Amino acid sequence: MEDQDPPQQHEEEQQVEERDNNKKDNDNNDNKKEEQEDDKTNEPPVIDISSSSPSIASSSSSSEEDAAIVVEKKGQHDGEEDEEEGGLRHRHPTSVVAPSQKESNNIVPSSPLASNSATPRDIMKEKKNASSSSSTSSSSSSATTTSPTKKGGSNNNDKQKLVGVTSEGDRFVLPTTRNPLSLHPIAEWTSFDWIKNSSVLMFLFLLVIPSHHWFYIALFLFWRLAYNLGLGLLLYQQSHTQVVTRFFKYLSPDNPMYPMFKRMTSTGMGSDYDFDKIPAAFNAWIAFRHLVDIILANDLIAYIVFGIAYFETPSEITFVLVLEYIVGVFLCGFTLWAKTDAYRVVKDFAWYWGDFFFLVDQQLTFDRVFSISPHPMYTIGYGFYYGTALLSQSTTVLYVSLFAHFCQLLFLSLVEDPHIQKTYPDLVEDEELRQTKQNILSHYFKATDLVVLKNFFVLRSGDMFTLVILSYTIAMALFNLPSWFYILQLLVWRFIHSFALGYILHLQSTEGWWNTQFSRKGYTKQEAFENWKSLYNLTLLMTHTAFVCCFFKFAEMSTLWSIFFEHFFIKQAIGLGCIFLNVWSSWSTFKVLGEFGWFYGDFFIGELPSTLYYTGIYRFLNNPESVTGFAAYYGLALLSNSWVLFALSLISQFSQYIFIRYVERPHMSRLYGNKVRASSGISVAFKEIMEEAVEASPPLKKIQKSVADVTAEVNVKAELFKGLMSERASDIKDKVSEGAEKIKGRAQEIKTKIQKN
């Protein structure tokens, strides 16, 4: 028996060893599967603005399927990053203008956050070359949503959980959140729903209590400042110091406030949310959401009550009044569509400024409302302010609305935009190419160049001449000269600016004429361009000054007073809106083009590499200077109530169109070839919206078919008419030629007879 023990023991050891090896193989297979799923999860988000209508594909931070919270610690996936991670796809001018917080802030590669020593800009620069090959192959008009794949199981609803990434690099699956725009049954109301909805009843109750109208203004301004100032300061601190996140990070169960904040953040959340397991950044964001819900709900209701309190019942119904009501209702309806369509795109994460707290892996595509207007939540999303002013027939509502909208734009400029630039750096051009361009442009541009009146220096000869001629023009407006003098003055400057300078640019583009003339006199190309910049800036400034002089000539002071303080609501709202639109458009154009594009540098600086992108305002318009660049002219024409100014506005805009049609566009085609976009972003977006509306509506389909049939019939008849006219023209040409030959022969006979005599 003892002699048999060693073989038996050896067999048992072999069996144990085989079981261990099988277990290791199974573990290795499981690890490989998990790594493959992690690779899918770590697919890089990509900003796809390659199309002429940049769009965001909707991607939600919530899902109906419950899932366990997964937290993956920093460094767990080191070395497993996708090669394209951090890649950006762009087709827009020289630098990416990042979308607003409520547009695409939830786009970020995960890898930058996995390293505390690297910024998003550093990581994206390292990865940019790896992603350039796939960037160039992006579709020009379509985009799909690619959310990270959730570990384990399949989603019956085909909705994938989003993966969040904290500033420390911790990765977690985002729990389900509720849609803030949907109505919930009373049985599902949380304590915060009761607070929000009870405020509606409270505000409506205030309408039946006799109160001074200033009370409603103060009430609205309180909540407006709570939004722009209160939330603005909180978000500013969160962006720079992570103040809210740090509070929740150090909130321990021993803290007396721990149970209260746990109940607060758990309110309204699903079974996939666990306060103790989810990262502190997500808990901080949920708490912030509750605060935002209360402030935004009260801000909206306070404004509605304010507008109702100032509503003035019309004494009589006129055509103008009906038109004002129609425009007002349209603006309110359009705003509702813009807000809901924006939420369809950005979902909860960007709606509640999520990237101030953490980032997520997802791919978004701009479309629809984001192709119509930049920052649509803060621009066209506030159209209902002006619609309410028209419906209430109150100048007070209009001016308070303007102030509130201005506060919102300040919030965007001082809080959101800086955070966007910090989180999503501009990476359109290669760093080496950008540096090459800067070295070349440094020979042609200085930081002290005069742009309109920016960098004005009175002791500089060119600036002194500009000041003298500008002062002379303004002084002439103080005298009671005939109206034709101011009209003629404007037309002369417009002719010089659009046609004379346009012809110079045409010659420079085709022959290099301007540089040649200066080189013959011994000047360099840099000196030739300096003189061009001075001439262009002078004519641009004087053209606008001459128009303003016409405005004050045709709009008497009494008329101006009545415009601003009496009942001219449509002219008021549209006129002031056009002026603000023009100011914003010009600033946005200069911001994208820089001094190089502003002064048509590509006509003169041939050694600069030719690249063309569409960013900023050029995402929406191909030539904003010819579309929105004359909005202020029409605004002043409305405020002056002058048809003469309206006609001068048309002449000015038509002159700019001629310049673009025969000077700028041919030059762009020669320089950039097929890179020049045929249709603007807005036109493509409206076309897509109309096509979707037609597809969803059978009556519209019938109308479209009828229009198509009529168009086809008209085209057939037009072709027949064209053929008939071509035949008639050919017959007339033959008869004219025959008659000319007869006349020529007769003349020859007469000449011969004269010579004989």
C-alpha cells in the first residue's frame, strides 16, 4: 500500500494542475473579452463639422435600462487607448469655434483625463496625426451616434449607457436621469417638482393681487440675476476650482449634512443610482441640477407673469396690430421649437452644464437648429422675449427683455465661452502649418494696425488723415444742407468702396496689378499692402459714416423720440434687432477672419499656404458681410421711417453683392478650387428640416408632388419657348445678315460709280 501512494499522489497533482491551467485559460479569455469591450467603450468622441451644415447627433445621458454603476479607476486602461482617441474632424476657417455649453460641450476624449500631467490640448495634439487619415474621409452631410458600449448584456431598447470621466480619470456609467421638458404624473412628483410647480400657482396668484407694475419687473429681474449672476458665479468657481465637486468629495457619512444631501441627490433618480458608489462629480452635478431647475422655472414663470401684467388691451384692431400679433406668436412658437430641438441634440448633460463637473465619451453631430444659429439656446432661443413684447404692446417689456437678453449673452461670454476654450482647445490646423503662417503674416501685419478705429494713434499720418476727413464729414451733417448732398456723398463713397476697390482687387487677383505698381516705384510688397490696408479701412469707415449722416438727415429728433417711446413696436423691435445683429455679425466675421481675411490678404500674400475652413459665423453663412453685414442699414431705415434710407440700403447691399459675385467669388475659386462651399449651412439646414417635415406629413407630400409637377410642366414649356425664341432669333439674325450683305453690296456699287465719275 505504501508503494502505491506516490503514483496516486502524482496523478492527483496532475489533475489539480490541469484544473488550474483551465481556470487560467478561462480567465484569460474573459479578460480578452473585457479588453475588447473596453476598447469599444473607449472609442474616441469626434467633433464632426465636416459638412456644410455642422450637426450634432443626439446622444442621451440617460437610458431606460437599469445597469450597475461601474467605476474604473485611473490607469486601469493605460496603454489601451484607441489610436484615433482625441481626434478631431473639421472643415471650417483657421480655428475651431467651440459650440456653446448647450451645444456640444459633452465631447471630449477620455484619454486626456486619465493623466493628471497632460491637458486635453496636449493629448489631442499628440493624437491628431493618428486621426488625420480618418478625419479626411468623414461624410459631408451625414453623421451617426456612437455611444460607448456598456459592459455585459444587450440593451433591448438599443440605447447604450454613456460613460462619464472625472477629472481624476475615474470612469463610470451614467445613471438614468429624467427629461426636464417632459410632464410627469403628480404621483411621480418629487419634492423639487412640488417646489417648481407650486411657484407657478404663486405667480399666477400675484396677478390677481393689486400690485404696482414695478413689482413684477423686480420679481423677474431677481430670478434673472439669480440665473445669470448666481449660477454664473457658481459655474465660474466650479470651472476654476471644482468647488461643488470638492464639497461632495469631502462629504463623509459622519457629517450631519450627509443624509440631507444624499436624500436630495437621490430624489427622482432610478434604481441604477447609488449615492455612495457614484463619483462625487456626478453627485455634485445632480445637486446642481436641482438648483438649476428651481431657478430656471421661476425665471420663466416670472417673465410670463411680467408680460401678462404689462399687457395692454388695444383700443382698436388695425392691420398693423394684427401683423404684430402674428409676428409675436410666431416668435414664441419658433422659440419653443428651437429649445426642444436643442434638447433633442444635447440631452441632459449639456442642458445642465455637465462638463463643468465631468466629461463623457460620446460622438455628437451638429444638425437642424445648431446649423441655423450659433449658440441657439442663447440667441434664437430668446426670440420669445421679443414676441412677448409685441403681444403685450409695451415698450417696458421690450426694454426689460433687451436687458435680460444682454445679461444672458454676458453669461455666455464670461462663463461658458472661457470654459469651452479651456476644455475644448482649437485644433484645426497642424501646429507646424500654423507657425509657418504666423511667421509669414508677421511681415505684413502689426499689432498696431488701424482696423476701423481700433488702434487709432493721432500722431500717425494715416490716422490723422482719417480723423480729418471723418471730422469733415460729420461736420457737414450739422449744417442744413440739401438732402441730395448727403445722398450723393453716400453714393460716392459706396462707389469707391465697392466698385473702385473691387476693380483694384480684380486686377490684383488676375495680374498682381497693385503690387506691380508699387514695385515699379521701388516699394516692397509689404509696403504696397500697408497702403492697401489704409485705403480699404478709410473707405469702409467713410461709407458707414456717410450712411449714418443720411440717417440723421432723414430722421428728425421728434421722430426719433416717438420711435423709442411711443407705439412703433414692429419697427422698434426689428430695427434694434437688425442693428445688434449687424454688430454681432461684423465682430464674429473679424474674429474668424482676423486681419488677414478682413483686409483681403489672400489677394496680396501669395506665399501663404492656401487653406480654407468654415468655422464661427461661416458655419452658417458663406458671405456674412453681404447678408447680415447690412442689417444695421435696414434697422436705421426702419427707425427713421424713411423709404429713401431703405432704397440706399438696397443699393449698398446690391453693390456688395456685385463685388462678391464678380471679384471675390472668382478669386476664391482660383485659389481654393473645389474647397469652396456651394451652399451655406443655414440653407442646407432649412432644406433638411423641410424634407423631414414633408416626409412626416402626407398633405405636404401631396403639395410637394403638385409643385414638382407644375415645375416640371413649366420647365417643359420654358424649354419649348426657349427653342422657339432661339429659332426666331436665328431667323432674325439670318435676315439681318442678308440685309447687311445687300447694303454692303449696294454701297460697293455706289463707291464704284463714284470712282468712275
